[in-house]
Amino acid sequence: MPHKRCLRKHYALVCRKARNAAREAAAAGVEPPSWARSATIHVQLASRPHVTLAVPALQVTHVPAPAPKKKGSRGPAESGRDTANQLLLCPSCEDPAATPCPYGSACPYVHADIRGAPEYQPHEKAAAVAGAYQRFPRGLRVRVAGIDAPMVPSEHLLVTRAPVGRPQEVDRIVACDHFTRRGRCERG
């Protein structure tokens, strides 16, 4: 079974490194490095479970520690997603005017300033098969790079946030690697 990294540990490390780099840059009187300014973590909103935010790491103030692994646990069910590895935004951070979280660093949720963070609605294969997402209109056959089929009916393609170009350029569509390999694309 392939090793699955713990996103909580990874995101906590990314945020810590970005903050340290920004602190050192401020002390030197220069801009933080571009990697620190562009690093993001993906968090979900409890109030809108189908929305994922890409929050700049420099705007994150708390990432909870990973939950301890239960004795005898072998990880997530094969058919389900790893919900223990998901990061949820603290409800007190969803509204910038709200009072600070009373749990502080003991909070099991991410604390961050989400103003300006891009929102995504992830796509999942099971929901796509069930017809949950908007598709392109019928009538075109489209060449899609990254899959084995030579031409695909347009009504089989999901409308996503990816730019698709003008109608005469529809042969430039590329299959999302995350969606085709993992069955889920966080960016929608």
C-alpha cells in the first residue's frame, strides 16, 4: 500500500516555514520570498461543505495537530475519502467580524484570515456520474488530451473553472490528472 502523507503535518510545516521566511525578510527589510507569498493550504468550510478555500500560508495562524491513530486502525475505507486528513476552517474565522476562537491553539480547526482566498467546488467522479455537475451542451465531438479516447461527445465533459478557450479551440481541452487518476479534483 502506498504511503499517504499527513496533510495536517505537511500544511503546518509549510505555514511555519512561510512565516519564518517572512519574519526573516521583514527583519532584513526585504519582501518575503516568492515561494512563501504563493504557498497555500486547502481548507474546507463547515458551513458550506462542498467549498474548498486556497488560503495563503502567510494568513494561517493555526493548523491543528494530526489526530492520534486509533489502535488497530488501518486507515480510511477503500471506498471513502480520508476525512481524518481534511482540514476544516474554524467557524469563528468564517466571519472576519466574529470574536476570536475561545479554544486558541487547542482548537481542532484551522485559524486563518480567509479574505480574498479563492473558492473552489471540488468535483468527484461518483457525483459526476450521477449528474451532479454542469456539462457542456450536446452536439460537439471534442478531442481531449490525456485520455485514450480519440473524440469525446461534448455532453460528457464537465464545465470547470479551467479556461477552455473559444468554441473553435475546443480541441485544446486537457483531462484533469487529479480527476482521472484519483477520482477527485479539489479545484472543481
